[in-house]
Amino acid sequence: MSVKENTDPVFYCKDLAYLQAVGGHIYLNNDYLNPISEEDCVIDAEKNTMTLKGLVLTPGLHTLELRAPGYQTVRLTFQSMKKCWNRIYPFRSAICLYSRVIRLQQR
């Protein structure tokens, strides 16, 4: 999965209740002292998506850990890509945990 430079990562999940429970319990790159705030986690109930606003991502691999109360911890790894001549070279993968699929989308 990849995220273009200067864009907000958008995650899709079939379980809307999970997306609503995970707000305020998301950690970037094992920074457990500074969770991503609920204000920076925008849930779209119609599309079942969660957008993380305002993340400053350096090019390379990043890990998100989602710790929603009452759910198993989910770890997602994604690549932040720098634009090169207006092209992105994607890194693709899929994550499936106990029939819960969370997919990274690009805006």
C-alpha cells in the first residue's frame, strides 16, 4: 500500500462500528505517547472510510497501530512515496485480520 506525498491516508473498513471505536487510539510508528488525535481522524459513515489529516510523512515505510477498545489490535504498514516526475511507484499489499479487511485508498 502506498500514500502519495502531500496527501492524507484514507482507510476503508467494512465494519463502521470499528472505525468509530478506533478514534483516539491510533499510533504512528510506535509513538505510544502521542496518539493521533480524534480531531485528525475523520470518519465518513457513508463510505466507511477513515481519513487521517495533518500527518507529516517522510518517504519510506510507516506503521499504524489501531487499538480500538473491545477489538483486537491491528497493525498496518504502508509506504509513503515521493513524487518523481509526477509519477508514483506503488508498493502494493493487502491486510486481512480475522475477516476484517482494512484497505488503504488514495484520494
